[in-house]
Amino acid sequence: MFQVATSASAARSGNCLDPETARAFALGKLASELAVGVELHMDRCAECRWLISELGRALASRVSDATTLLADSAPGSAAPV
């Protein structure tokens, strides 16, 4: 798991996010002290900023798809003709 960067120099050390930490951060499930370290790291790491951005887009797309599916299958919703 990602180690907490406790200073700006530690955040620049190159400890990029592992998949588990990136996923937890994107879902908002990372402990606050770890989230701060991730944010410090992302301030200086374009690759990790891109990773979190892509995860956010993917999650938003899934939420949108699920919302549409639920709305289409709600009682009383008519199927398109």
C-alpha cells in the first residue's frame, strides 16, 4: 500500500500509487491521513493525477449507466416503441 508522504519532499520521492490505494482514493474510502499523502503526491506526479482522473471518469460513467438502468426499469416506465 502507498506510504503516507509526510512532507513535500517525501511526496516527490516517486512512490507512485498502487492500484489498491488509487481505487480507494477514487472511491473516497481512503483514511484521511493517507488521502493527504496521496494529494501531496499527485501535486507532483502527472501519472498519478492521470490515473485518478481516469478512475473518476470510469466511476462516473458506471454511476450514470446504473442510474439510467434503474430509471428504465422503474415500475410504470414504458419501453420505447
